[in-house]
Amino acid sequence: MRRNLVLFSSVLLTITEWYTFFLVSQLSFIIFPIRLGIIVFILGFIGRVMGSIIFGYVGDKISGRLSITLVTISIIISSFLLIFLANNYYALIISRTLQGLSLGGEWGGASIIVSESFTNSKLRIFILSLVQLAVPIGLIISTSVIFLLSLFSIIKLWNYSFLLTIILSVISTTLILSNFEERRVTSLVKIPLVDAIRKEWKNVLIAIGIKVSESSNFYIFTSYVFSQSVSTNLISSVVLISILTQLITMPFFGYLANSIGRKIILTLGLIIFALGSLFLKSDLLLGELLLSISDSALYSPQSSLFVDLFDKKYRYTTTNFSYQLASIIGGSLSPSLLALTHLQVIQIVIPYILASFICLLLIGYRN
């Protein structure tokens, strides 16, 4: 019962983190001038890398419980800044950076907490894929909020949407701290990230290489798409339809990864990614659906894959750092390049697909 509550609360906190991050990511292409919007968009990714280092260090050296607590404090402060100082650019920049910091430490922490709670389960890979469901659910909520704000012509009240962040963060973190029994591993490493890069640099590069395609895919079909010359309501509807499919496809691919192997599912995801990139601009709905399905195949095995790649003594740090650095390279760079240039989507994503496929061939798991 306690471990089920840990799973539920970890997913709830991760939903809250993604909802908050996605809402600002999408709004940055709607309500801000293009250059300011791109700055705000990218700042969140930079913050994510910083958060992976800071909160990863806390999780590895001190306590995972403390790391989760600090993550929650960061997202609450960020939300208060947006609610009360939305028109202040300095507050916006600080808030977006804090969002990134919080998400950068939370995703890996939640994955590790659930992994430790279900260590002996035969369905561990599938169960960890449920953590990944937080992404489509968070995006569904953020997209629905934008749709409603646009529908009722109250987009200027977007900042009050972060009241939900504060409420859900407090509830989920309280449940995690009340039910998670941490298994501490004494670490003699002074700086986990430095030691991890020195000893496991190959696995760090492999994790980054596998992640970049999924990040590029996801932020193209959920954020960049809002820069198209189509009504916000229509784009919101298409994104919502596409992401709703992930409530089925993500656990489906997670189950398949548990049954037939992660490499097969990841390879399939890369192939569908290429197809979706070809159709996105000529057939918006088809392109969005293909990219959504591809993202599910690429993303559902990631929690278990990242956790299994690294030694326990610096798992918080390396899991978060690899994930978040890949998000900058893929998630922030590809949508920004597409928004600033007239290149075709496939021209931007082919290098990511090739890099991920090569890393997939090199992957090995730690038992």
C-alpha cells in the first residue's frame, strides 16, 4: 500500500512539474515577442541542467527526501513570482529559471524513488513507464488551460493558472515524504558529477544521445507548433488530440519494452519520428499524431533505462544531468532553430535521429 502511494504521489508531483514547465513553454510562443519568448523558453532548459547538478548532488550526498523537498520549495516560489509579478521581466526570468531548477532535480528523483520502491517487481520497467505518463497528463492540463483562456478571451489572466501548481506540489510532496522509506547508499565521492563523468563518461554520452531525439520530437509537436500561422484554438485542439493518445500509447509501449526489450521499442520510435517530421507541415494532424506516437515509444522506457545505466552512488546526479542536458540540445535547440529559420523539420531532426540510433547500438545496462 505504501509503495502504491509513493507511485501515485511521485507521478502527481511530476505531473505538476511538467504542467508548470509546459504552460510557460507554450505561452512563450504565444504572448511574448519572438526573441523574448525564445529567451524565456531556453532559460527553462538551462535551469533544468543546473537543477540536475544541484539537486542531484543533494540526493546523492545527503538525502533524496531533502532533494524532493527543495525541488518543491523552488517550484512554489517560482509560481508565486508569476502570480504576483507576471508583468516584471526580471521576475519572469527568475521564475522560469527556478522552474527549470525544480524540474531538473525532480524527474530523476521521482524515477529513483519509484524504482527503489518496486525493486523486486517483475513489471518494474512497465511501472516506471507510468512515471512518464506525467508528461502527457501535464501537457493535457497546460494545453487545456491555454485553450480555455483563449476561448473565453482571458489569456491575460494566464498567471493565475499557477495556483494549481502550488496546491498540487504541497499535496504530492507531503504524500511522498510520509510514505517513502529511503535506502541510503553511503557515498565517499566528494562531487558525484565529476566522478561520474570521469568513470562513466561513455554511459553519460549514451544517455544524452538516446534522449536528444525524444526531446527534439516532443518540443516540436507541443511548443514549436504554436508558432505556426494557424489559430491558437485550432493548434491547441490538435495538440490536445495528439497528446491524449499518449495516455494509451505510453503504457502500451512501456509494457512492450518490458516484454520484448527497450532497444526494439526505441528503434521503432526513431523510425516513426522521421515519418512524423516529414508530414508535420503538410498535414498538421497526421504529423502531430505520428510525432506523439513516436514520443511515446521513445519516452516510455527512459525512466528504467536511465536508472539502470548508472551506479547507485551517483545515480541522482547522472540520471538528472544526462536527461536535462539532452533536453537543452534537443528540446530547446530544435524548436528555436525551426522558429528562426525556414528549414524543413526533417532537416533539423535527422542528426538527432542518427545520434540516438548510434548510441542505442552502444548501450549496456548495469545490473
